[in-house]
Amino acid sequence: MKRYFSDLHIHSCLSPCGSDESTPANICGMAMVKGLQMIAVTDHNTARNLPYVKTCCDAYGLLLIPGMEITTREEVHMLGYFPTVDTALEFGEMLRGHMPKAKNKPSYFGNQRIVNEDDEIVAEEDLLLMGASDLPLSRAAALVREFGGVPVPAHINRGSNGLLVNLGFFPDDLNFTAVEVWRALPCPQEPQEGRHVLHSSDAHYLGDILEPEITIGLPEPTVDAFLAWLRSPVVSPAHM
């Protein structure tokens, strides 16, 4: 078992709230400079920059966990981690049909740029990615699982899109095996018990990507090993 420095919640320039400088190449370069070994780029409701992120990760020897930050009908943010980039892209195309048909206004919401590994703008996403889908949390989580992924409620203790803040309770019946907790704020212990707890940057700017401080132990540096770990039961110290 080896531990890998990670940041599993990073936004690229495709997210309207993300910096234009957060291109796939710059994200991977910054992660490498900071000493990370495993990253996830999780843009809002889309995966269209992931193929280029994968190319850059491969060039730097970084493990990419294909991801996305999904906004549910309740306006809860939920991370989805997928087995392959292609699976994440397929999920994104499905999710696109559940999004409002509003067009992005770059001057107001920000640019939504699809950028290749050479920092060339391939396309501009015109569908506004900041909106909420029409999928309730339960259905969104089920669909992530149907696509072979693992759903993880994002920053559950922070902001209006955090599950605890938004709903006011944790839905145990949805069988989440992991949660993301914002370290700078207090979080009730109960939602964390019996679940893997992720701490990530939710970086919208390159400088916000984590330093090498959070590690995850895996038997091998693969996406399958990470997803298996996320799905695995948490063993309390009393049972070890």
C-alpha cells in the first residue's frame, strides 16, 4: 500500500467560475510543481476538457481520476468519479439533456473554454454550465453508479450548495460511501462516520491547487484501485 498526494476537486477554464489560466496543461503543470501524484478535474456538469487533461497527465506521469461536479435539482453539488474519460464524457452528454437550455453569457458568468493540451481554444461551450439539472440527488447518484462511477457529495459543510447546508440533514438512505468535507469549517461527525472523507481544494485558480498535504493509500496507482477504495467499507480503529 502506497500513499499518493492528491487533489480531487479542481476546476478548469471550462467551468464559468474557473480562471481562464486554468487550462489542462497549466493545471497538470502546477500539480506537478506542487508535488501531487493524483488529481481530478471536476468541471461543472461537463467533462469536455478531460481528454486534454488526460493527455497532459500522461505526459507528466500524474494519475487522472476522471470527474465532474454535478448540480442536482435541489442545487446540491455532488462529485462523480468515473472509470474512464470516455465514461465521464458519456455521462456528461446524458446530463446535458437534463440541464436548462439557457445560454452562457461570458461577460456575466465567465468564459467556458474547451482547451487542448497545447493551450489552444478548441471551442466555447455555449450551454450555461452553472445551472441546476432536473435530476434529484437520489437519481443523480444512481446514474453515476450506473455509469460505473462513485458519487460523493461535495463540500457538504460549505456554502448554499453543500448538502448539509442545503438540505439540513444527511440522507443515509442514498448509501454514500464517501463525502467531501471543507477543512476550514466545522462539520458534524455523524455524516463522516463509516465513510471515506475527502479533502480537496475546489480550486478555481491555479494557485489554489493543494500543496502535497493530503494523501490517499492505494495498492496501485490506477483509477480502478481508487474507485474500489471509495466503494470499500471504512474500518474503524476498534475493528482493526
